[in-house]
Amino acid sequence: MALVLNEEQQMLRDSAKSFIQESSPVSLLRELRDRGEEWSPELWGGMADMGWTGIAIPEEHGGLEFGYVGAGLVFEECGRTLASSPLLSSSFVCSALIAELGDDEQKAALLPAIASGETIWALALSETDRFDPAATALTAAADDEGYLLSGNKLHVADGAIANKLIVVARTDAEPGTESGLSVFIVDRDAKGLSIAASPNLDTRLVAKLQFDSVRVAAADRLGDAGAAWRALERALDIGAVLSAAELLGISQEAFERTLGYLRERKQFGVPVGSFQALQHRAAQLFCELELCRSAVLKALQAIDANAPERSRLASMAKAKMARTAKLAVNEAVQMHGGIGMTDEFDIGFFMKRAAAASQEYGDYYYHADRFGRLGGY
Amino acid sequence: MALVLNEEQQMLRDSAKSFIQESSPVSLLRELRDRGEEWSPELWGGMADMGWTGIAIPEEHGGLEFGYVGAGLVFEECGRTLASSPLLSSSFVCSALIAELGDDEQKAALLPAIASGETIWALALSETDRFDPAATALTAAADDEGYLLSGNKLHVADGAIANKLIVVARTDAEPGTESGLSVFIVDRDAKGLSIAASPNLDTRLVAKLQFDSVRVAAADRLGDAGAAWRALERALDIGAVLSAAELLGISQEAFERTLGYLRERKQFGVPVGSFQALQHRAAQLFCELELCRSAVLKALQAIDANAPERSRLASMAKAKMARTAKLAVNEAVQMHGGIGMTDEFDIGFFMKRAAAASQEYGDYYYHADRFGRLGGY
Amino acid sequence: MSDADTFRQETRAWLEENCPASMRRAVKSDKDQCWGGRNWVFESEDQKIWLERMAERGWTAPQWPVEYGGGGLSRQEAKILQEEMASIVARRPLESFGIDMLGPALFKFASEEQKQRFIPPIVRGEIRWCQGYSEPNAGSDLASLQTRADDQGDHYLVNGSKIWTSYADKSDWIFCLVRTDFDAPKHQGISFLLFDMASPGVSTNPIKLISGNSPFCETVFENVRVPKENLVGELNKGWDIAKYLLTHERQMIGGFGLSRAGSKSTGRTAAQVIGTSDGRLADGGLRADIAAFEIDEMAFALTVERVVDEAKAGQGTGAASSVLKLYGTELNKLRNELLMSIGGSGALPWGSEENATLAQHWLRSKGNSIEGGSSEIQLNIIAKRILGLPA
Amino acid sequence: MSDADTFRQETRAWLEENCPASMRRAVKSDKDQCWGGRNWVFESEDQKIWLERMAERGWTAPQWPVEYGGGGLSRQEAKILQEEMASIVARRPLESFGIDMLGPALFKFASEEQKQRFIPPIVRGEIRWCQGYSEPNAGSDLASLQTRADDQGDHYLVNGSKIWTSYADKSDWIFCLVRTDFDAPKHQGISFLLFDMASPGVSTNPIKLISGNSPFCETVFENVRVPKENLVGELNKGWDIAKYLLTHERQMIGGFGLSRAGSKSTGRTAAQVIGTSDGRLADGGLRADIAAFEIDEMAFALTVERVVDEAKAGQGTGAASSVLKLYGTELNKLRNELLMSIGGSGALPWGSEENATLAQHWLRSKGNSIEGGSSEIQLNIIAKRILGLPA
């Protein structure tokens, strides 16, 4: 497939840009932060109206079936203004698990409400500080009535606002193995489940979940018992690449703001951007961003095509993007100088969000390691 | 101990500098290269006259017992003009093994001739392309008459010109373990030993040694059988730190030549060194070299003091120096531009020797790994 | 017994007797530090006693002359005092820009009268000082400062504003660069003034940082009257004092890298958090980055040591402060990056101003390479002054 | 069957019949390449036959118009030809600066007469060209060139010298930048001349490189007479042609990075040489560096692809050549550094000019970021022309 956007995709990008610039400028994030709130239900409603909640959901279940290249464009624009929403968890990662593992009944029952934005889903996966899906230890013990879930989940993005959870649990084998994992649907009000949310540096809330013998019906298991890994891996690839797309927007915007500053700000009687040492650093960052754009686009296409090299491309894109985003926000703050360190100025928000997004669905080290392993070394 | 040179050491450095600048300018290396020769017996004689061959050898065995800080200064000056000699193999690494493992008789018999420069020794250790002393597999099979040595040795520095060899062989345990290693003295004319030498990129010859049941008397074993590791480790630390000292001289000289070029060469009507991007890169390299100087000096002191952290400091110094030398020679060639790529100009010799010296006694990866392990992670 | 040993024994005994138990604990947060000054509210009676006892001996400024209230110790004695304090984890009794920065400048540039007047209260922690250097529009071009002091016969009238004044809102006096000649080349019209922050016309406004803390202020001067005797050094020669102080500050900030070097190894922290396999950190990529960092960290700490030793031996190049400032701050930023990677998602939580999280320390560290002369400025200085590269 | 499929079948059949078996092996050393020209000595009869057969169809320059001897293929057909050649490992029949560089410039800037005269011999590999751009004292400041062409009525008299002329000692003709107006600003007095290297007054002197090879020459012109009809484009407008060619050259050199991307993975090479443990390369530090490199290598290859695709779709920024030149050459240097590390002491042996070792390839790669506009020049171009940063 050619590495260019087709006309439909370009139109989506343009409409995404104007919607997000209008409805969710960086100042919205600041307001939410100052009010101690994580998200804006109005913005969520707007995203649903734009159809974004259903971009990846099949038409038969109320979605647009537009594909992941389109989704990537939406996340890139969201990254540019640091728009905060449960879009990634709910409409892309959880919906992918439901679409892949669910039976017809489950899909018909659950997907339309995701596509419409009515139900918000969160993925309860991590139990460790460093991303390691196979380390899942939370147990789902089978009995006559279904399963009893016991254990803890950490760092659950959007866990504070989701109505529904997809919980990854171990029905077999030891923690550290890819087999023996199952996926369950759990209501946020389930008995025995307690949810505690606290803010991260990017002002988004993450939840800690405690499962104290939470009862789950057998009918609320998605797919076969112990066989969730393949679908989980795909959903996590989707999460990794879309968070890479968001990082692309964050980095590109931080870079452009820095370029603007370099052109306008004067020191020693000349524009700061006339200093060759800064010019060369800016040029190097530009090259890195060009590579990132290609990497992200290709990985998105690979998800759409379900290409055999999907996972390796996903890890390449996330690793490259995480490293470049770090460079971009570091250079942005450094080149802005003192003003870049102030809360009053927006650039710090980009640094904070980049750090959080870089961790989501695996950081640089996780993906560089996986990239090597999948490459045979 | 204070991280400064004392008066004696400063005098040694000054005399080393003037001797080496006089007797072994870079043009000597070029002449040797063009004549297809590795070394200059005259230069070797001069070094012996200066007492360098006995710097680390106890006075009772005809040496100066001056210590390793002094030896480091000599190697730094040798690095500055790329002086080629068997000094490191013979007078520091092999002599350290003899001094540490040999009995009184062996020491009295062997060390004076090393101190005087009369006998030249080489260390036959490596059997793999990547430095890994514990991987030694060459077997020394004990019998009534002593030992029979069988196997191959690669990359033996100065193996082409040495009269005597110290051969590291396995008398016990499996390759990959530190125990079971023994050290033997072997004459270069020993029956069953064949030596094939070929030039490396730095024009120095390295030898490939084949041991076909080479007979060694039990009296030619140094130290207890199977227990050579501790002494070997110390000798290799000495080798690593002195090669780091040589790399410091190589890098410092390459840097200073580059600075001179930047100050004088004009382009676009101004001195090349007035371009800020190059200025910042030169300043960064200067900082790295300052760190290297401290690292090497401290590691040399630690050898003199036989400090408990000797090995970790040795690995720090070699790792830091290998990485910085790579940066220094790369920047030197790049900043010289086209002329730096020509054989006619000397800077390329620095790049070549730096690559070879970086491999000797372990490269960056070997020592960074060891540094981490010794640091508990 | 040598003099040094005697001094050590006496010091140990004195500390044992005089350092309150609660002052023998490592500083955990900003609150644990004592800055003194007119408005200081002691955290505890112990904190007050500890300051008073140490100040009485002049040991808040151990090497300053006794005649100005200092401890009058030799370099060796001061080192022994430091070691003995470290061995019981005694806190520094007083944090002070007066001691770390202004004092050395006063000894070098001030009149005898000024020294007598200003130094003893610094030693006793009675007056808390802040520095007025940077200005809102100057950035790295410090010498382009516009705050003016107009000669009004018996006093100067100061107008203008400063930025990045550390703790200006909590300080009693300011040492301040002002322009006294607007026609001279920019480095030659600057003077060095001291004045009371309680003077009419001084206002301060804390600046909130991306880390959530507000250690710096914007400080505005509107028609502030400053007596002429508060001018330090010659009129229009203030840039010499500024350069002296900047060199000093660079070493302090660069020392960040060192001050933590003695603390826990980043690699061992990682090994505890992540675990090891076959003696190596379980994450090979992170391990490689940590090893590279720790190699640099060790070589840097050795370089700080070497610079000090060379200075003692009279071999110093004098060029070291920019190298240390540049490298020390870059290393500190890198250490924070690695700690964030080690912590993973567990390093992302946001805390409060009082209980800052790893993420907040990481964000704060980004300023290290901007404040006190940015990394770019240090690179310029090294290239031009040390390497002699052409302009 | 579509036209494309038909073309593919026919091409496959033709290649099967016409490509000699010995030409179906990967190029191992410089000797295996055919450069053509008046003095070319064919390595084998097969090499000669292969060139003649391909040249006859114009497939040495597949997309050039048939009227000038080219293949007249569409972009799609050319791609199919390339694929079919690759599938039988058929060598390129002709290496040629005439095809890769001069030809495109002639199509754009030359007169019809010049095209008819110069292009067909290029396609047939009869004339081997070299380029005369850089001069001994100009370095990266190409436009400061001093080689002069003085108007002598019916001819120009050329005096001066060029450096870094690739294979000048083996070439038949040169395309050369000369100064024709010494009073004009430096970019405006340059013209583009073609002349025969056999002309009286031309001498060449190979330059030995640090890698031991001598692909470049210094070339001296002493009173070389060049007919006026050999001027391409307008007098004093040669810089436009030079810029066009430089952009072209940048893409070629940057393509180094790409051309090897299809070959064996550096990581897999390492795994074979060093071994793996638990599916990971046994050296964790080297593995981390290789993974970082391969991620960049893949992202770079995709960027080359994207640039081509965008150009086809009319979305190109035109700014890509500097990015590709810069990044591609830096990546190639890094690949060589990694291969040296993988090889360890086994990568150090020195070979000969004909049988170059890993170390020699590594040394040669250092020139990539100098030749064809250094990395620094590319960074300047990106900063100023693409990012619009002020001078």
C-alpha cells in the first residue's frame, strides 16, 4: 500500500483538526486540571457526534468501519492539543477485544453502545509498574456459577470514569506465560470490586482496582478460556500504535511551537533561531519526526491489513515515537529557556503528557526489546 | 590519593613526551606501514634505554618499580604519536603475570630480561573474536613429563615478534568458567607451535597460533594449576587501563589537531571554527575528554594501590575511553572534511589505531557489562 | 596525637553533646531545611537550638574569619567537621545564599565597613538573601539587563524587574545587578547594589513551575530608594562581581550531579525494582543505558575531585566551572530520566508541593540546564574561552 | 491479462534468454561492476554481451525516451523490469554517472543538438563521464570555485583544478563547473561545461583514501581548449544545473542506507556471530544498540518509500533530498560501526584494494557524510530552507 493518505483520510484529518482545535484547545486541559477534573463529557459527546467512537467498529454494529489509518489521524490531532478522553481505551482497545473474541450475541449487545459513545470501557490489565502483559497474576477461579476474580490491577487508564471493564485474568498456567489468560466483562459496580483513582502528572486519573472474590458469570467471558493471548496482543498493538499516533501529534506540535519561538524570540540582539547550534538541533529533530511519521503510518496500515509483520511494525512505531517524543519535549523546554519551565506557559503540558503516553501500552524499552525478539535476535 | 600528578610523575611525562616526539613521530608509523613492517627495533631500544620496559618491574629484578600511574603517562604519550611497540604485552601484562604467579626462581630468571627489553613476551589468550577470557578452551593435558598443549589462539598482539609466550590454557572445568585456567611459558620455537601473522588496520601484526600437542615442562607452569584467574584478571585490568591511557593520548591528539584545523581553515570566508554548531560539538568533546582523564588517572592509581574496586574502575576507564575515542576520531575526520579521508593526511591513522586499541583487553560492551555486574546490576 | 586528631575528637564530642537528636536525620523535603531570616518560623525548637549553637561557634560558615563571626577553621579542619557531621547524619544548620554566594563576593569586593555590617548577620542566619540577576526579557543574555538605578544625590532610585529570583518572597535583602550607565557598552554600565526587600516599592510574585513548585519569583521595583553606601565595589564595575558569582553558582549547580553521586546507585535501585537475572538487571536495554550513565557519573565525580585537587596543587586551569555546570546538570537530568524509566507507570503519579513525586523531581530537573547560565551558554564559554575557537 | 502482466511475462522470458548465467550473481567487489567507456576492459565476454543486449533495448536507461536510445518504459514497467532482474539476481549491466547524473540534467537543460549528441553514447556505455565540482580550497563552499573558463572567441580556455572527481583517471569526458564571470556574486558567474578528458592540458592524480582505495582524483586543467558548443544551458547560469544535480546526488548517496536495507539484518548477523540466549542476542548492550539502529533503519526505509509515494501523489514537499542524504549516510556509518563491534577483533584485519575487509568498508563509510554536501551542509539547508529559521 502506498504510504500516503487517500482523499477520504485527508478529509477526516482536516475535519478532526478543526473540531479538536475548536472543542479542545490546550486551555481546556488547563481548566480541567485547575478544577481537578479529568475529562469533559461535552468533548466526549462531540467526539461521538463526529463518529470517532465508532471509527474501528464494523458497520453492522453501528460503527463507521473506517479503519486504523483514520483512527491514527484522529489521535494525532488529539495529541496536538492534548485532548483528554477515554477514546483509546473504550473505542479501540476494548472494542477490538470484544470484536475479536466476543460471540455474535456479545458483539451485538456491546459494540453499538461503544460506537455511540454511550458506554465507556476501560482495560484492566497491568499489575506491575512496568508494562508486562504476560505477568498477569489476577486469578479467575472457575466454579459452577462461573468465575471468582481475585487480585489487583494498577494504572487502569479511564478506570475512574468507565462504566464497564474488560479484565484480563489468569485461568491457567503461571504468571509470566502467554497461555492461560482469559478476558472477562465486569461491571464497575460489581460486588467486591473497589476502585481508587488518583491523578497522574498529565492530570489524567488512573485507577487502582481491587478484586475481592468478584463474581463473574461464565457468559461474561469473552472467547475461550485461557486463549485470549492472540486477541490481546492485537488489541495491545492497536493501543501501542494509536498512542504512537498521539505522540506524533504531541511532538509535532511541541516542535512547531518551538520553531515559532526560535523565529520570534530575540537574544543578544538577534533571533534565537539564528544560532547555528540550535538550527542544527532543530534540523535533526525534524528528520526524526519525518521518520516517525512514516513509521506510524506504516504500522497503522499494518493493523488495517492485519499484516503478518503487524507486531514488529507496531513495536517499531511505538519505540521510535517514544524516543523521539522525549527528544522533542526536552528540546522544546530547553530551547524555550526559563519560560518553558513555568506552569503559565503551555509547553510543559506537552512534556507531561508525552511521558504518560510513552508508558501506555509499553515504553521504549519494552518495544525495542520486542522488536529485537521478533527480528530474531 | 589526590587526583594529581606528583613531581616525579610530571618529570616522567615531560621526558616521555620529548623522547617520543623525537623518536617516534606519526611519520615513523607511516614509514613502517609503507615498508610493510610492524615495529622499529631502534625505537624499542630507545624505550628500554629510557627505562620504560622496567617501569612496573620490582627493583630487585632490575626494574624501576615506578608504578602504573607513570606507565599510564608513557602510554598516553605513545598514543599521541601512535608509537608502535610490544611494550604493553611484554613489560606490563606478561610481566605482571610472572611477578604475581611465578616462584622466586622464575621471577629471577625472567623479569630482568623483560626489564632490560632483551626478551619480548606476548600473551596468547583469545580464542574468539570478541574478548572473553573465561571462554579459553585450549587444553593443557597433564602427563608424567608435564603438559601437552592443543588448540588455537587468535589476535595475539606482538605474537609476530615475541621471543616468548605466556599461554593461557585450560587444565580443568568447562570453557566459560573462570576456574580451571593455568598459565604456561612457551618458547616461540617450540615444536608443534605454528605462528601466522597478518596486519590489522593499524598496521600492527597480530598472530594466529596453532598448538599441535606442544610439550611444556611442569616447571614452565606459572603458579598453581587451575588457579590463574585472579592473577589473570589483574593482568587484564592492567592491559585495559594502559590501553585506555593510550586511547586518551590518541583522542587528545586527534582533538587538538582538529582544533588547530578549525582555527585555521577558512570556508565561506570565515574560519570553520567560528561556526557555532562545530563549536558546541568541540566543547562537548572537550568535556568528555576531561572526564576520561579523571577516569584513567583514578584507575591507574587503583592498580598501584591494588584497591578493592580496581576491576570496576578499570572497566569504567576502558569503557568511557573506548566510547570517547570513537567520538573523538569520528569528529576529527568529519570536521576535517575531505582531507580527513585521505591517506596523505595523518588523521586517519588515529581513527585506525583507536579502533584497534578499543578492542584490546575488551571493548566498550565488554567493560560496560562488567561495570554493571560488578556494580550489582 | 596530631592537631587534626585532637580537633576531630573535640568536634565529635561537641557534636555529640550539642546536635539535637531530631537534627540527625537526612533532609527529606524542603520543609526540613532551615533558611533563617527575619520571618523564619522554626519547624521545631531543635531546629532553632541547632542553628544557634552552630552559629555561635561560627560553624554555619566554618572557614570564614572569626572577626566576621565565622568559624576560622582551616580547610582540613572544615573537612573534619563535615565528615563528623556526616557520620551522625547531622543536618546543615543553615541553608543560605548569603553563605554560599554573597559572602564570598563581599570578602572579595566589599569595603571593610560593608563586611562588618553584612557578614555577621549572614553567619547567624538573621538575614536571608536573594539574588537579582535575570530579567524577564534578557534570557541568557544576562548583561542586557534593564533595571535602572538613577543617581539622586544621596541615594539611587531603582526601577525595573527581575525574574527567577529564588525565594524572593521569603527573603529579607537582595543583592542585585542594576544599570547605572545607559550609554556605556552593556557590560560596562552595571553596578552591584544591596537593599532591603522591605523597602517601599518592592513587590514579589511567585512563579509556578511545571513541577508544581514555586521556588522562584518575579520581583518588581518601583521607585525603590537605596542608600548610596549600599553600592558594593566601584560604580559601573558590577559585571566583575557578577562574573565572579556566576562562576561560583555554576560550580554549585554542577555539584548537584555530585551531591547525589554518593547516594544510592541508579543501577541498584533498578535491580531492586525490576529484579535481576544471572546477576544482570532483567531489562537489558535499560541496563545498558544505566551502565553508560553510571560510567559517566563516576567519571564526572572523579573530575570534580580532580578539579579540587588540581586547584589545591596549583595546577588548576580555572576553566572547570563551565564544564562542571554543563555536565553535572545534564547528568542530573539523565538520572531523572532513568529513574522515570525504572519506575514505569509507577513513576507517573502527581503529588503536592510539599510531597513531590518522582515525576515532579524529574520535571524540576529540566530547569538545571537553563538556570545559572544555560547549557548553550556554557558550551559557548568552553568553545571560546577554553578552546580558543574564533568568534 | 493486463498490460503489466504481459510486460512482466515478456520481460521474464527475454531475461531468461539473454542474461548470461555469470551475470546472475550478486556483485561482490568493484571488479564485478561494468562502467563502460572507451578504455573499458571487459571482465568477461558475458559482461560485454550483457551490456550490449541491454543497451540495444535501451534498458540501461529504461525510462529514457526511445529517440535518445532509452528504453521508453513507463514507471510501472521500469519497476517490473527491476523486479524481474532482482528475482534472477541479474547485475546492473552498466554503472554510469552519465545515466545517474548527467543524463537527467541534459534532458532538463541541454539543447536538442546536445541531447542528440551526448545521450545515446551514455545509454550504450560508450562514454564514461565524471563530474568536476569540488575544488581543493573550496570544501563545503562549492560555489566559491575558482576554475576559470576564459572566452577566447571560438572556445573557452579552462584553467584550474578539481578534487574528489570520482574515477576521473578512468573517465572519457567530464561535466564541469567553471567560473565565467569573476565580477559577479559567487553563485552568478558559474557555467556548466562538457569536455573530453583526452584534451591536451588535462591531467589526473588518484587520491589514496584512508580505506586504502583510490576512487577519487585530483584533476588539473592547464589551458584546456573547450569548444563553445559544449556549454550547457546559459552562460553564467551553471549554478542552477549544479543545484539540480546536487539534489539528485544527495538522493543517490542517501540511498546507500536504503540499498543495504534489503540485505541481511544487522541483528541477525550479530545473532549468528555472537549467539543468542533465550531468543535474545547474547550481548545485551550491543543488542540494545542494534535494535535502536534497526528501528531507525526501518523507519528510514519507510521514509524513502513515503517520499516516493508522496511525489507520485503530488504531495511531495521537495524538501526530502537533504533529509535522506543526511540520515541515510549517518545510518550507513552507524551500521558499519555496529558491524565492527559485532566482529570484535575479527573485524580489524586489513586487506587489499581489491579484497577490502570489513574495516576498510567501515573507513570508507566515514566519507559518506562528507561527500556530496556534508551533513553539516544538509543541516543548514534543512534549518534554513525547510524550517525557515533566520540567517
